[in-house]
Amino acid sequence: MADPFFVLATQNPIEQEGTYPLPEAQLDRFMFNIEVGYPSFEEELQIVKNTTSGTNAEVKEVLNKQEIIDIQNLIRKIPVADNVYEFAVKLSSSTRPNTHTAKNITNEYIAWGAGPRASQNLILGAKCHAALHGKYSPDKEDILAVAEPVLRHRVGRNYKAEAEGVQMSDIIKELI
């Protein structure tokens, strides 16, 4: 496929019949795992009005193909301080049980931790977050802003965490 190319995927945690969860190695290729909850009453009302009438939504191009590629290239050129790179790698490595970088919560509740793609995506996500907030370079706060959606699907809870009802978001919040 021609650039720009990306994949959006959805997973309904309620209906598993006929669908199968992706293996961890395939999940790791997705940059973010974003949880989408129910809409507010007002949002749902607007959804229902927009999708049950005879009107067609008008789709307008916001960016063309070359502009998307240019923005992607520009984001990659944003400079990052060494301490921010180190922070991202330390955060990712803190998810790996039974290593010198593991924290107590890691050894207690994590079966397997995040690999190098997590560190890469923490940096890329932080660069985007910084740019969207008018900053010329990301800092630790930008890493923290993207940490949960970057790590959520790259870290596996162990049986103890599941049995005790410890959620992935709880573990990540403790790590950060």
C-alpha cells in the first residue's frame, strides 16, 4: 500500500464469538491502545440524530496525502533531549519482570513486559503531544501523557493480578 498507510482496529470486549484476540506480538505493532467508553447522553443523542435521518454527512478533506507525509517527517525531526530518551527507556524497562529495572509492582503483577517498540512509541507519541501543545521538544510530561495508551497492550498481567482484580491502568499509574 502507498504511504501514508495506517491501520485502525477495534475490539469489542463483550462479543468474542467468531473473533479471536491478537497475539501479543501483533498487538505490539499498534502504537496506541485507546479505550473508548460510552458517549455522554448529549453525544449519544447527537449520534442517533445524525445516523437515523435522511441526511448524508459531508466529508471535507483536511489534509492531503503529501501534507500527512510531511507532518510525519517533521515529527520525526523534532529534537529530544537525552534525559527524555532515558526516561522513556527506563519506563519501558520498568515493566519487565525479574530484571534489574523492575519495580516491586512489576515483579508482583506482570507476566511479561514491554519491548523496545514501547520505548520508540513513547518517544514518537511524546513528540506529537509536544507539537500539538506548541512545544519545540518533548519532555517527561509528554512521555507521561502518552504512557498508558502506549504501554497498556504491551504489558501482560499475571494470574495474581487478574485474581486480585488489579487492572493494567492501576499498574501503569504505579509505574509512572
